[in-house]
Amino acid sequence: LGNVTAYTSGATAAMIDGFPVITAWNDPILYSCQKNFIVGIGDVNTHADANLPGSTLTSSYERIADKPVDTTVNVQTATAMVGTLEGIT
């Protein structure tokens, strides 16, 4: 998925705090057999993010209107799979 402009437009230097802000990229996965990795970056409030596909959370955080719809991921299904792999129901 591409950039969600609501997350990056209007970001001030204080908001960015010296971190790189990438707003355009190409999909780095070129082949189905290619290994890929995930780096999760968050803060103490990421557990309350209701802007995730498949999420049933309701939170005080405003939903982002222009968030792209990603039908390839469902957070409930992914979380349940982790539980299954760990033997948790």
C-alpha cells in the first residue's frame, strides 16, 4: 500500500523529531520466494489503534478517512493464527 497522506501531510519538524519520513515507495517484494521481514515501530498507545482492517476495536482515536482499504490482511485472523501457533485458544 502507498502512503496515507493523513499520516504525513502537515507534519511539522517537531512532529517528525529528526526521523526520516518516507512518503513514496515501491513494493520491495519482487518474488514469491523472497524472504521479508517486519519492523514494528509504535508507541504506548498502538494497542488502541482501531484503524486496522478486521479490527473490532472502538477507541477514542479518530479513524483516518483516507486510509486505504487493505483486504489482504485481517488483524483478527492474524492474531488468532499467532494464538494457534502458540497453542492458545
